[in-house]
Amino acid sequence: MKLGKLLLGAAAASAGILVYGALVESWRLKAERRRLRLRGWPASLDGFRIAVLADLHLRDQYSVELARQAVRMALDENPDMVVLPGDIVGYWKVQSPELVGAALEDLLLMEGNVVACPGNHEYWLGEPDLLTPILETLNIKLLRNEAWHHAGITWVGVDSANMACDDAPLAMARAEDLGEHPKVVLWHEPDVVTRLPEGAAVMISGHSHGGQFRAPWGWPPMTTLNGKEYLEGYFPDAPTPLYVSRGVGTTGPPSRLFCPPEVSLLTILSADS
């Protein structure tokens, strides 16, 4: 009887935490402002500002409204570029094009200064090709093991490692073909930074959600494949300098704990100046 009461109490407490995390913590969008000093970054691009909107996981009206808030927060910072490093959708369904359009339509104000790469969730019940016409309508460039020279920077997008669709050597070779410009890599899964060939100034990732559920002292009880070693924040001493966003949305239960969603606002500076 006593054990049953304990188990019932633990279940009730867990349910209460999930509800609190869904109604309160998952909505506490935080602007994470970081100044990244990068070796080899040209003085002519000192102060370049990148807004990161990772892991939107669009699947319902709840996630759309949260994403719209994140987009507005990013736009209020007047970034030079907005990047979406994967998991724009939570999974594909008939309504997905409408959900993505509603969530991201305000990015049309960036006038083409938006770039994205796929994450593993772009393969859930569909494939990243489904994103292409939607993002083209929104003037967002989708890169899959490709490179794009824009705004003085070569943007490199690597496809999802967890889905075994990545080809970082090919993507970096294509970047080299575009000339000597600073390279910013978008690759959804952060731990695979060890597999990125040399030559990038910085890599930007999401995927880990910062753990999504954390203990008050920061310990994450659960992590994900290729999102364990680099959980969140800036890692200047990674094989390539790496920034990992906690992301906007959620996976699994739409809840967070001691791990608020973030809009990352990165100001890039030259370490040589």
C-alpha cells in the first residue's frame, strides 16, 4: 500500500512537472546574445550579426505561435542574416506547408538573407525535398551538402548526419570552388563537428535542445544521438569553433524544464583585429 502511494505520488509529480513545463517554461523565449571572436574572420565583416532559429519542430498551432514569437524576436535585433540549422518541421503531415508558411512568413522582411539546412526531423514521414518549394516562396535558401556565397560569406549547409545523408567533404569542396571567403557551416547535429574538414570559421548547430529537461544544477537526464558532447553554447576550442543553440521548439512532450528556448544572436568579430 505504501509503495503504491509513493508510485502514485511520483506519477502525479511527474505529470505536474510536464504540465508546468508545457504551459510556462517552454514559452520563456530567451535572447542569447554572444560575441564570437574568430580567427581569420575579415575585418571588413567585423560585427556581422547572425540570428539563429533552430529546431522549430512545427507540428501544430502551438508550435507555430512559438515560432512566430521567435521570428519576431530575431527580426527586432536587425540581424544581417538569419539561419535555420534544421528540424524546421517536427514531422511531415498534410498541413505542414501551411504551418511552415504561417510560422516563417515574417522572414520575407529579411529580403533573401535567410539560409537553412535539413535536420533529422525533415525525414520523419517525408523528406527535405518537401521543404524546397515552401522555402523558395519565403525567399529562404535551403542547402543540402551545398555552398552559397552571399553577403560576403560562403554559407555551407550539410545534410543530416543522423539520417546518414551528410557529405561534409563535398559541401566544403563546393565552398572552396566559390573562392576565398569566410565560411559559416550549418550542420544540424553538433557532435559531428569532429568530421568537418578544415577551413570553416564557425559551425552552427541545434539538435540537442540543450537537453530540454535539466536538473536545477544543469545536468540533463536524457541526451540524443550526436547531441551529447556539445550540449549548448559556444565551444571555441572544438575542432571547428562551434555554437549550439538550445532551439525554439520541443521534441517528444511539448515541455521544458530549467532549459528555456532560445533565439541566438551572434555577433561575429575578428580575433586578429
